[in-house]
Amino acid sequence: MRIGITCYPGVGGSGLLATRLGVELGKRGHEVHFITYEVPFELQEGQYENVTVNLVDVLEYPLFRYPPYTVALASRMVQVAQKYELDLLHVHYAIPHAVSANMAQQMTGIPYVVTLHGSDVHTLGADPSYQLATRYSVESANAVTCVTKHICQTAEQTLGIRCVVEPITNFTDTELYKPNACEFTTNDGKRQVIHVSNFRPVKRVQDLVTAFAQIVDKLDDVELLLLGDGPTRPEVDRLIREFELNDRVKCPGFKRDIYQYLRCGYAFALTSELEGAPLSLLEAMSAGLPVVSTAVGGIPEIIDNGENGLLVPFGDIDALADKLYAILTDQTLANNLGTKARQTIIERHTVDKVVPQYEAIYKKVLQT
């Protein structure tokens, strides 16, 4: 098949999933064409089989405050579809990609598939400024998927979507993200609690720093490693200074080789207010780390509390501190959670289990 994929090119979950899906489809012999405004983060180093990137030119339009990206994207979709004779478009994150795909379909007849992610339905999708156009373009799609059952249900509630939405979970590379020997030292001999995110407000990295401050004095051999960067970084840095944690919390920024850091880590923490099926969580579980996470979005579909990870209510910093302390002081608990976490990923979230589900959707679309 010849597939056009549209996504946000940064380090957010929707962009990473779309990029990794495209790479895996290319490995399976499909011809994949990304259509976006810059080269996706994960494609910026190296070449990938059967994968090309087609950039969208966005011009400053003097009559409007904001460039009309939706129109430019639709035009580029049409150009790529016609040039490469695409079989279908797969747009990740409906806003505004589904609207552009619908416009492209009107011009070319090409079918399109929409995959809904968290912010589609939790925030932007529920805003009246976006709701009607988003709902129309999603309902007009030839197929709609979402990364968790929770997102499917929320899409119906917030967008009023009246079409069949099929949940297809996220996946990770269980060979790359696997328990292995630590190949480099970043922890000065301390056990590391790791967090990975783009530091957006919904990630609530501040909550993790505050919780860590409650337990750090009880544990001399523990430090916190915050991988990533983003808009709340200044507030996180302020809290680190306020709690006098400069020698116990490290913030090295974005790193491509996350798997290396996970192999050197002891535990993983996720403190988000909203999530779908976060890739950082799947990667940490695949690496065999015991996880403490807020019980939000689709996370309870992945973590069975007390079995393959520990869940806490969002915003409950005391509970977060308690669960982290439990993992850090009970080696047996940590080992059991980590072992079962990896088992969960192998059973449900591998490339071989998830990517064929998308291929089946494509085939179904093309047969109807």
C-alpha cells in the first residue's frame, strides 16, 4: 500500500506514535509518505526504508494574524496523493489534520483514517471553536481509531461523535527497550527515579519534584532524573532550588537514547493530569522498571494497580511520595512490579501485535 501519514513532528506522543508506525509499515514493504511542516523528530537522524517526508509550505498571509495551515496542509495532501498515487491518508491527531484530510478527499476521492489522541478529546476537541468542524471531519472519515478505550469513550462524550471508533493501543520496541546492563554512568552511584516528558502543564512535573522532596532525606542513595524540556521547566527549576534539591535532581534536557537511561534507572514515575497510552510509560515498563503513575486517561487500561505498577490519584502528592518510597525501600516489590510490567508489554504492546491491526484497518477501508 501507498500511505500518506500526517502528524505533529515534535516529541509528543501522537507524533512519536505516527512516526514509529510509519517506519514499521515501511519495514513491511508499504510505501510511506509523511506530510508535515518539518521533519519528524524521530526521522531527523538516518534514512528509513520506504519512507519519505513531504514538507508543507506555510506562508505568512498579510490579512490574517495566523497562517492558514489547514489549507496549506490540505493542498500538500492533494499534491502528494496525486504525485505518488497514494491509496489512503492516515492522520494522527484530528485537529486540524482531519479537516485537511476531508478537504483532500473532496478534491481527490482519497479515503482517510483518523487516529484520535488525548488532547483531541480532552481539551481542544471540547472547545466550541473546534468542535463542529472536528466532529464533522472525524465522522466523515473512512475509519476512526483511538489509542485507548478511554479516549474512544471521551470522544463520544465531548465531541458527540456518532461513528464506530476502534481502539488500537500504542506499541514499543521490546528489543530496544529491555532490561539490560547499564552502559554508562549518570547517577553517581545513586538509584535513579526517572521521568520522561515534554514538560507541558498537563505532565505536572512539579508534583513529582514536590513528592520527591518528601522522601529524599530518608534515602541517601536516591536521585531524580527528569528527561525532557518544555514550558514548565522554569517552574520545575524554581522548585528544585526552593527544596534545595540541586544535588539530588538532574535535568539534562531532551535525549534520543532514552533506552540507555532506562537501563540505568531503578524506577519510573508519571504524574500527568491527562494521558492516552503514553509511550514513555510503555518504554519504562518494557525496560522492566517498576512504575508509579497517576490513574488518569487510559493508564488504568495498562497498569493493574499493585500487579504490574502502582497507581495514585491525580494531584495526591502524599500518595505519590508514599508509593515511591515503597518501591525504593522494598526490593522484592520493585522486582515483582518490574517483571510483570515487562510481561504486560510483551503480551499486549509489541510491534507485531499492534501494527497488523492498523494494516487490517487499511485493508478494510480499501475494500469498501
